[in-house]
Amino acid sequence: TKNDIVKYKLWKELEPRAHKSLFSNQQIKLQDLFSNKIDIEHILPKALIYDDSFSNKTLAYRNVNLKKANRTAIDFITQDHSDIREEYIQRVETLFNKGKGTISKGKRDRLLKSAKEIKDGFIERDLRNSQYIAKKARNMLLEVFRVVTPTTGRITDKLREDWGLINIMKELNMP
């Protein structure tokens, strides 16, 4: 499945550290990868910021993922495991390896970003930008076609998901 492919790619990212989870430092064995023991974990939770891109995902054991809940990765480590905070940062830096590693700068930054660093109004600003773009796109299409029928955001979101555009759009949106 698509989910299995994502899990496998995330598992391959952990290869330089012998496939050890960033949070628990436990090795994720290939035979456990597709079981219910391992979750695809959102580094910055959807509750804070809607980002379903590959660079906002990593693997975690399910019990750890449940404990992390709706906190950022670094906030979870700092609050629940402050004694290993520096070790966690080193794990992330090892995978980033000064831009030559298996994770992108965007993922590295997400793994080290606390909730207080997420800018207020991000979602509202994105919504306003989307509305503006939709109006402009409709006006441009009206120059070519007589009838343009707008759809709801839910339909647009479904098409983005079906066409695999969500991750591409998120990657393009990163600095």
C-alpha cells in the first residue's frame, strides 16, 4: 500500500543509525515495520499545523507515539525525557549529517522545532492565501471559458490527495 511504501522509505532514512527510532533509540526491525507496533509519526502534529508531507513524518513505536500525543518531537523529548535531550539532538544531526545525510534540512528543522516556535496565524494566513489564489484562478479561467464552477475545499483536498500533490506542495513551500 501507499502507507507501506512511506513506512519503508522512513525506515530507510534511519539506516545510518541501524534503523533505530529517534525517540526511543530502539531498533525497528524489518519484520516489525509493517506490524501494528510501528506508527508513522507526525513530527509537528496536525493539531498545531496541517502538514502531511514526508518531511513531517518519522517512525515511532506505537506506545511512544501515543505518549507524544499532540506535542512536537522536541517538546516531547524535553518534557518527558529531558535527560536525553542532547542525545536526541545528536541523533537528528547524525541523520542530517550537515546536509549530506538521509534527512532533509526541512525534516531536521521540524525535529528540532518547539511548539512556541510555530508562528501564530499560520493556518489563517494559508487560508487567506488559498482564497486569494482561488479567486485569481477563477478569473483567469473565465477569460478562456464561459462557465467556471467552483468546488468546495473538501473536493479540492480530495483531488490533491488522489493526485499525490499534497506532499509535493508542502515540499515546494519549504524554505
